[in-house]
Amino acid sequence: MKTLWYIAKKDLLQVIKDRSALILMLVVPLVLISVVGFAFGNLFGDGSSQLKIKVALSNHDAGIGNTISHALKVDTKTLLITVNEYPDTAQVTAKVAAANDAADVGIVIPAGASQAVMDAGQSASTAKNLIQFYTLPNTTNASVTVVRDIINNIVQEQRIAEVSAGQVHMVCSQPGNVCAPKTIDDAAISTAVVKASQTSDQAIVPQTVGQATKVGPFDQVVPGYAVFFSLFGLNAVAATILQEQEDGTFRRLLIAPIQKYALLGGKLLAQFLLTLAQLTVLFAVGYFVFKMHIGSWPTVIMLLIATSFAATGLGILLVSLVKTRRQINPVVSLVTLITSAIGGAWWPLFIEPAWMQQLAKVGITAWAMEGLNGTMIFGKSFSAVLPDILGLLIYGVICFILALRFFSFQPKAVAA
């Protein structure tokens, strides 16, 4: 065991003395993480939970049109709707189609809208094709849904009010019923019904439980690029092992009383510790500098250990399969890029199709990112991400077993 540690210590000291290696391990990842994190910051909002909506409105109706205009002017902690009114439809459509997002939604309320709702209410029918609603093609964001719901609620309340007034007139006109002339005030009935419908949800007491996780760009970028660069770091140790293999260093060392497992294990231990140190430093910087959310440090640490173990196993497997140092760089790069692309290093794994999420688990990136996203973004417990931790450990063990089967301490013959 001492021999194994001495070999690992020698490799670690060589890396520490090599400033260029340290830069590649830490500085380059941090620079890229900073650039990507700030570049995609807008995708995660500005840290405020307030939804901001811009509405372009052209109102030509003094009744329900004014009601809708007033209802859309919302300013609360969670919702801010800014309504800009224009005299004609062309201006509304131009604002919605503008490249600078002048309006999220455009609304045109034609003259006679109130009368159409009144007629529909009195006939117990539904007013159709009444209000023109403009959005960009294929728009399905929350802004459209919120504005549409407000308008639908106003129209529905007005229709119910008209139906109620009509029902009063119908009852008064029945044989045997007598209503004094001019005692039925349609406007008063409508106002009372609308007011009652607007306050009908006061019996419900809104409550919240738990604590919402505030997701920022670095909650995805830091773990993704940390795993990405840890895989690229395999190039260094793989090249070292292949060089000593080609130079015959392994063969000469084995003449001494050094076991094969100690010789190879020392180098693997050094790579494991380097990978773990790299991941730990990047996550620490992400937490203290970029305010990355860490729900449970013990869970994250276990995931980093398992990821380092799996990455080390993958590295020695690749070394056992290639023949020369010239081959290792393109092979590691290809494996790293493919597994990172489909494994969730550059974008959240959960937005990919289900079949691709399963395919991605041929690499360690998917296992690592699924566990890290689970505990950091979704607040999953240790037991919930335990399958990902076990998956990484099993992945590493399988790679080690296959590597022992194919690894040779003698240089491999290369075909001319």
C-alpha cells in the first residue's frame, strides 16, 4: 500500500509543479463557466419572481372594453402587466410583431362588444369571435395564458350577469308574478353578480409549504462544465501512462519488487485525487462566488466522489484500448464531447427526449448530471439520487474490470 501511495504522490507532485497543467485544470474551466453563466443569465430571469407582461390594446367599446382595460392593469409582487393603448388595430399588430418585443400580447376590442355579450347572455348562448387576440406564431409562454385567462374571466362574468338579469325578467313575466314597473335595474343586477363572482374564492385560504429553490444559470453551468473538464483531464494521465508504457518504464519497474496493482493503482489514485480536487474547487467557487444553490453538501460530495471514481475508471479503460499517445487525444475528446452533448453538461438533461436520456447513460455525464440536477435544482434527498451515485460507482467498477482485461504493461505493436 505504501508503494501505491508513493507512486501516486510522485504523479501529484509533478502536476503541482506544472503550472500549465494547473491552469488547464482550474483557470480555464472557471473562465468558461463565468462567460457561459453570465451569457445565459437571462434564460433564468433576473432573480425576481415577478412576471412582467406588456400588452398593446386597441379598445373601441366603452362597456366591457373599459372593464377589460382596467382589469389588465395589474401591479403586484408576482405580476406586472403594462397596458399601452392605441387607436387602431394596425398599431397593435405592429407592436406584437416588433423585433424589440414592444408587446407580448395584442388585444383589439371592437365597438359593440358589450352589446354582443348582452345579446349572448339574454339568449343563454356564448359570445364567439368577439375579441381579437394577437401573439407571435406558436407562442405558448405564460404571458399569453395569463392575459387570455383575465379576458375570459371578464367576458364570462359579464355573460353570467346578463343571464341573471334575463332570468329576473323571465320570472317577473310568468303568470301570477307581479313586478312593479321600473323596479328591475339590469345594471344593478349585473354589478351585483359580477362582484359576487369576483369574491367567490374568498373561502379558499392560500398556503405554501416548504421552500422554493431559486434556480440560477450557474446551477446548471458549474456542474455541467465541471464534469466536462474533468473528463478532458483524462488526457494528461492517459498520455503519461502510455508514454511510460512505450518507453518501457513499466517493464523496468516490474523487475523491481513492485506489484502490478501497485504500479497501475498508484497512477489511478493520483488521477482520482486530481479529478476530485478539480471538481471540489470548481463547486466551491460556484457556491461562494456565483451563489450556486447547494441543497445538501453531503449529497453533492458523494456525487463528486462517485463521478471522480467513474471518470478514473473510464480513463484507464480508454488507455487499455488505444495503442499510442497520438490516438488518446482524439479518442478522449470524442468520448467527452459526445457524452457531454447528450448527457446534460451543456443544457438540462431533463429537457431531452426520454429515449435520448436513456441513451445518454452510456457515459458518466448523464449519471452525474441527473444526480446533481436532482439535488441542486429539484431539491431531491440523498435516497432519491442514490441510484445515480450507485450507477457511477458501478460504471467505474465495470470500466476497471474491462481495463484489467485489456491493459498491457508492454508497448503494443503498431502496424506499419
